[in-house]
Amino acid sequence: MTAGRRADARPPSSPTEAAARRMLDLLAADAPAQELAAQPARSRAVDGATPADVEWIEETTEVALSVRRVLDQYRRREAELVALFDTAGDLAGLRDLDAVLRAIVRRARTLLGSDVAYLTLNDPVAQDTFMRVTEGSVSAAFQQLRLGMGEGLGGLVAQTARPYASTDYRTDRRYRHTGTIDDGVAEEGLRGILGVPLRLGEEIIGVLFAADRTPREFTPDAIALLGSLADHAAVAIDSARRLEETRTALARLEAANATARAHSEALHQASDAHDRLSKLVLRGAGTDEVAAEIAALLGGGVAVHDTDGTELARVGTEPVTPSTVSHDASHGEGRAVHAHGVWTCAVLAGAEPLGSIVLTGRADLSEADRRLFERAALVTAMLLLIRRSVAETEDRVRGELLDDLLADPSSSAHRDGRSLALRARRLGVDLTRPHAIAVLDSEPALRPRLAAEAARVVRGLGGLAGTRHGHSVLLVPCERPGAFARELAADLARIIGVPVTVGAAGPGTGPEQLAALHAEALRCLSALHALDRTGDGADSADLGFVGVLLGDRADVGSYVGRVLGPVLAYDAERGTELVRTLHAYYDHGASLSRAKDALHVHVNTVVQRLDRVAQLLGPDWNAPASALEVHLALRLHQLSRGAPGRGTEGG
């Protein structure tokens, strides 16, 4: 029985009717076109059709084949529409741009049955279109192609926003061929190529391609199908881009919020730590307590140093030598710096350095902890400023007491010794113990710094400090003034960076002796300068004959007059330079030639002047014993006149 025919159907009455019924059954059964085309021959062979019947059957067969083609076209269009609908759904469900692009070219290759599908995106900056995704490609060179606007088939599509197709691109001269494009296409082996624009409104964002490795004529239906897919793809690309931009913006916003939260938390922690440390300072805590609190907050060891590197406090760490380089870097940057395993932060009052704070045991600091450490340095600066203010106030009180103690014994300030001793005892100074007086001198520009450092030293010794006649003066409990003066001169010179000269006297007890000790220390300071010992420290006992004379407070003027009187009188009366010549003679080892060079005179002049000295002082003036007396008298005469250098005495 013929397919689709009812069992009780009436038998055909003629060959033509039988053939027509078979063709209808074949169409209903979706039989292949070849089976339809075979019906005229069958009618001749089986049904015994006449030539007229065969002609009619052939015409009917052509109609059936035409119907079959229309049905095939509708089915294909239906399949394409279903595929487009499925594609739109698939693209709508994608959120990642790369996944969207891969899905587009994969579906394009499937729908058009092409060997290769690929997609380029336009680059507005470079003014070209570049290969973004490929499907079925095997050539690395092809996958990296960039097409200038108007170059090749794809560049022309990107430029004109119109679809273009080539049956065989290799031989198609309608397009502008370039060596790079042709090499890539040849390496991929492409022949037939179709490209359609990816359009968003008036903007062209790229090109979608389908290509075969054999020549291919792309039908209008194929062009329309790829164009429809490109339209869906452009919308999906735009959606994916916008979603990606939104995600990026949200990620940035979230990162900014996280940064803001972290910053706020860091500020809160730093502010809380600052408040805790400030309360410690305001209730009178010392550097040890503040350092302990800083160490607890930061979980490390802490050491606080003065400007000269003196340790003020240390908690949870071994002794640390502060780095000048790190301190200067922190001072310059205004931030804590890390070097050699420790963190250093300069302690500043404005631009004035007050010291440094060192943190150990922390290889790294978060930004919050670093800010906290820097806040700790600010609080430490406040503490040191308060301490300095208190010390300065105390120094003023101590300085006033020292002024009264060193005043002329006949003055009203010095009449009541018991009152002075009581004031001293209130300041922790016991004048019944042996004390020494030290007078300090340095370069004029650095004398204020010297006074501040001297006051700091004396506070640690339980003494008094002040300024008198331009010199820093110290009263310290001490039984060996000379050794104290030498150590003090060396320490202060190291701190302030220039020579410091210290004259000392003592020891003495009670207020009554201090004025005399001050005068003796001042004479000792002058002697050190006169003896070219600037930058040294000594007491009278360290100065030999000069010290004995100064310490005993002998009549130096009478001594000088007794030894050098005739020479001094001769120079004063005649305006000669005998004293100056003697200085040059002794200063240059009793050498006539070196003395004449120093005096810038002829050697005969030196001889004549020394002959005159011999006439005035006696022929044995240059004997060893007499020479010592003369030389000593010359020195004392120089000291009594306060001359800072040699060779200036004489008329």
C-alpha cells in the first residue's frame, strides 16, 4: 500500500490519477525530491501510461517538486528562526563578555554551516578593527590580524556598516588587499567569506564573519541570517559591556568603601590611642609609662631617646642605638621610616627636633599601626615639651638661687647664709657637702645651646646651673673639679659639635665660699684660653705655676712688676717692643732666626733688643732659673691684660 493511503480508498481509475495520488502521498510523507522526480518513469513502466499521460504526469511532478522546495524553504526558515530565538535566549543568559563573544561565533558557525566563524571589534583610538574571537581557526597569524578601516572585506564592512560577501576572496579584486591580511587569510586557507556589521544604533562596534575554505556563494538568506545573529549579538555585547562596567564600578565602589572603612577604623584606633597617651601625659606620667603604653599598643619594644641619643626610656627591647640617618629621614619625610629591622620616628615640636622614638620587634606595620606610631611620637613630643617647660621653670629658680650664691659676699643677697642654704635644700642641693664651681665657654653663637645642655647635665647631678657674665656656670657636688671639668668639656663638645672650655674650682662647702670659687674658676677659664688650651677642662691645680698663683689668689701684678718692671717701663716710655720680642723669642724655642721671622725684622734687630733686655734685667736674665721667671711673668702679664693671643704686648 502506498504511504499515507487509506486501506478502503477507491482504486485509481487511470495512470494519471494513480501518479497524482502517489505524489500527494510522497509530499505528505516528506519523501526526498529524488523520489518525486522518479514518478514519471515509474508511471511509464508500471502503470502503462500513454505519452499524453506521461506528459501530464511530468508537469504534475514539476509542481510537486516546486511545492517541496517551498516546504523546504519554510522548514529551513523555521529552523533558523528557532535557532535565532534560542541564540537570543542563550545570549541573554550570559553575563561575561568573553563568554558572550565565544557563544556568538560558535552559533554563527553552526547556523551557516561554515568552516570558520570569527568576530572583530572596532578600536576607536587605533582607527581599525581587530580580531577578538575565532571558532574553527587554526592559524595563529590569522587570529592576531588587525584590519585598517577600508582594508580587506572586514575593514570595508567596519567602515561602511554594510554586509559584504566574496565567493573567493583570494581572487576578488573588489576589496583592498594588503600583504598582512592576504597572508593571514592564505595561512588559514579561507576562500568564501561573508561579513556583516555589529550595529548599536548608529554605532558600528565590530564585524561578524562566516567563512569556508572552499569557494562559496552566500545566498541572501545566509546574509540575512548572519545579519540577524549580528543584531542579537550587538545587543548582547552591549549588555555584557554595560554589566561588566557596572561590576567594575561596583567593585571600585566596594574597594573605596573598604578603604574608607579601613581608614575610618585606623583613624578611630589612632584617635583612641592618642587619647589614652594624652591622658597619661596630662596626669603627669613619665616617659617610662608612655613608652610602656606605646609598646602595648603596637606589640613591640620601644625606646625613647633625647636629641643627643641619650636613652630616656626603654620597654621590651635591648638597648638600641638611634640611627642619625633614620632620624633625619623621618624628620625630612614627616613619617616613620623602617631601616635595619627597626622603625624610627622623629619626635618634633614643629621643625625643632626633641629626640626620637624607636620600635623593635615589628618587621612590618600596617598603615593604621604606622599612623598610631606617628601619633605616639606626637604625644611623646608633648611629654618632652612639658618636661622641658617644667625644667626651664625649675632652671630659672635654680639660676636665681645660683646668682644669689655667687653674689658679692657683702651684698644683701648674700648676707643671710642660712636663708640661702634653706632655699638650696628645698631644691635638693645640700651645701654642707663639698661642691665645685665650673665656668663654661664656647662659640658665642652656640652659647644658648651650651647653657641648655649644661642645665640638662647638672639636673642629673643634683646641682645648679645659670648664666653669669655671658658664661654658663654650674654648681655641682664634686670633690675632683679638674677631672669633672675635663669630662664635661669632652661630653658637651661632642653634643654641640664645637670645642667647649671649662674652668673649675673647688671643692668648697657652705654659701660663703662659692663667690671666691666662682672667681677662681673664671680665672682658670681665662688661663686656659691664654695657654692655648681652648676646648680643654681644668682646675687651678691642673695649670702648674699658673694655677698655683691663680688658686692662691697672689698679687700677680706685683709679681709681674718685680720680674718685668724695667722692661715694661722702658716700652711704655719709649714705645719700643721689648716685651713683644721676648714673647717671640720664648715662643720659638729661644731661636733668634725663628723669632726674627715671626717679628718680620732683621736678626740684628732681635739681638739688639735682647741686649737691651739684658741691660734692664741683668746679664743672667736668660739663665734657666731666670728664664723660667721671665717666661712666667710674661704669661701672667698677658693673662692680667686679658689678651687672647700672644705677641701683642709692648708699647
